[in-house]
Amino acid sequence: MAEREGAKAMRAHDHGACIREALAAAEAAAARAGVNFTPVRRRALEILLESHTALGAYDLLKRLEADGFGGQPPVAYRALDFLVAQGFAHRIERLNAFVACVRPGEGHDPAFMICRKCRAVAETAGPAAEGGALAEDAEALGFEIERTVVEAEGLCPKCRELQP
């Protein structure tokens, strides 16, 4: 279930397996869609997957440049545009940053819990998910939801433990 899957970001888990599973899912989705999952796009996703924190485009660009993929902003922005368009990553509006998707290639409108201290991001099923109150209200009104953006800011368990 998406809520539990996304909660990995703020709980102990096998992060290596998490990365391998997400990359495999993204590669399979790209193959099904017939899109070119180039080395720079793959590396950009790997970088986003390295931690469950939001990463800005210029932070990504620095990493891509260090890995030999070039240092011009279009390198990062094109890779991020592709990842978001294919459902492999999400833009976190509040932070103007990006995070890898926990369900790459699946169409969904998630909600995000963002730690205001460490920038950890947990992806959960959004309010427009089937059975959610917003989805039910929209259906009752005959309204078709095309996109939702829900971002909750607070403290993750680790940062809460560090509070005095």
C-alpha cells in the first residue's frame, strides 16, 4: 500500500533494496512506455534515490557534473522534466526541489510529509486517491480532479527525537 511504502522515508529499512526496486520499476515503466531512459536520466534518478530527501536542481546538477554528465543547467532540468513526466519523481512545491517517487511509473496524486529540519520527504496516498474524501466529494459534484498538491510540513521521527 502506498502509505506504508512511502513511510520508508522516515523509518529504518533496507535502502539498497529500496533503490534497486525503484530503479527496476522505472526501467520497466520506461520500456513499457517506449521512452529512452538515458544514462543521465538514470543517474539523476539514482541520485534522487540515494536519500529520501528533497534535492534542488542545482544540487542534482553538481552531482551529475561530478559524474561526468556535464555542468550546464539544461542537463539537470531536462533529466528532471523527464523523471517527473514519466512519474519517476515528484516536484516538491514548498521546497522547489525534487524527490524520487515510491511508485515509479504509476499514475497517482500523492501527498507529501516534509521534515522542516532535515528535508526528509515521505510520500503517501493523496486526498484524491480512490476512497479519499476529496475524490468522493469531486465525484459527487461531477468535478474531475486533474492534479492535487498536498504538502504537510513538520518533524520526522529522527528530528523529533533530537528536540530538547
